[in-house]
Amino acid sequence: MRTLVVGDIHGYLDPLKDALDKIEYDPSADRLIFVGDYINGGNQPIEVVDYLLHLKDQAHFKPVFIMGNHDYWFSELLERDLALFHEKKYIKKKYRSWMKKGGDKTYKAYRKANKGTVERHKIFFDQLVDHFIWDNKLAVHAGFDANIGFDKTRKREPHALFWDRSLFKLALKKFGKNNKRTNKFGKKRKPISSFELIYIGHTPTIKYDFDTPRVIGNVINVDQGCKYNGKLTIWDDENGNFVQGCSK
């Protein structure tokens, strides 16, 4: 069984399909782990979620769907204001911050959807998990506070798991984009935590001038900016190879 880690999708279906084709995804033999942010950016949030549900139905190994901050925003909206979902002025005012971060396209799409689709997708968002651990490896949307560790962060600041950016910044500061494992004295740098690998998304690496994923210490960021450039990454945990799907 291969474990394939999928980066932030942000409402772009074509790059997801393209990447799955390139990596030759086999639903009978591969497990997919999605690091979150399925919506807010592209014009196909409904098509993306429908396709994720299709993948779930077809997969022999149950896919893992992790919650991203954009998914959390939308889940909160559906939980609190589903009855007022079609009150456009009310929703746009109350969820102004979400709208400015791509939620406007998501809201526009779902306002046109039928009630059954909205309710079915609400279940999908309600069932997202905040992390996944296997073989001493962690997948989480954003990160955690390395000063107190993953377990304490999850207990004290659970929202940090899909909002934190400090973990990735720390990895870059400590190891650099080229993953320098030793300091200037030749001493080996210690990893960020005891996890063998930590997979994250949330912070597009294009903001740090690189658009391909790489190991940085023991952190791998698989968000290469699909929200902005339509380029989505899938990383093969077995061999460290990756592919990138693109918009048509």
C-alpha cells in the first residue's frame, strides 16, 4: 500500500485529477491523505467535494480528510447559519473575513446548489479530522507550537492545528530551503519534533520563492500555491517522489 499525501486543493478540480493520473493512483492499493483546504479559491468547490466523496466510495483503504482553516470557516457557517444560508446580505456581512479569503466563490457556488447537496456536503465537513498519525509520521493542515509539542498544542490550542504557521517558519529558519542538516560547526541539527516526518499544507511555499515540495528537517509542506497558480502536489510517502497537477 502506498500512502499519498495531497496538498491544498482550494476548489480546483482539474489539478487534483491531473495529479492523481500522473501518480497513477490505484484505489485498490493506495491510501490518500488530504491535508485540507478543499474550498475557497477556485470555482469548483462543489465538484471538488463530490469528487472526494467519489474517491472515498471507490477506495479500498479509507482516505483521510484533514480539516483546513478554510474548511473550518465553512463548517462553522453551515453549523450556525444553515437556516439563513440564502440570506445573501446577512451571510456576506457576518462572514466578511471568510469571503475575502476566497469564500465568496464557495458561497456563490453553494447558493446555486440544491438543499440535498448542501446537507450532504455539510456531513463531509463535519467529519473532517484535525490530524492523522501513522508509523510515527504526522499529517496536519497547518502545524503546531514546537515549543510545547504536538500533544500539548492539540490540548491547549486545538485551532492551531489548522492556523499555525510557526512550525514551517521554524523549519525554514533552522534548516533553510535546501535542508542543511548541519550547522557551520558541522554539528547535526536536531529535528523539529520526535515525529519522523510532519506533513503540512496551509502556507504556500511560493511565498518563500519555491513551487516544489521538499524535505526541510523533518517537515514537508505540500502546499505549493494551488489557490494562486493552479499547481497541486501529491507526495509519495513510500519513496519521497512527487507529482504536480495543473489547471487545464
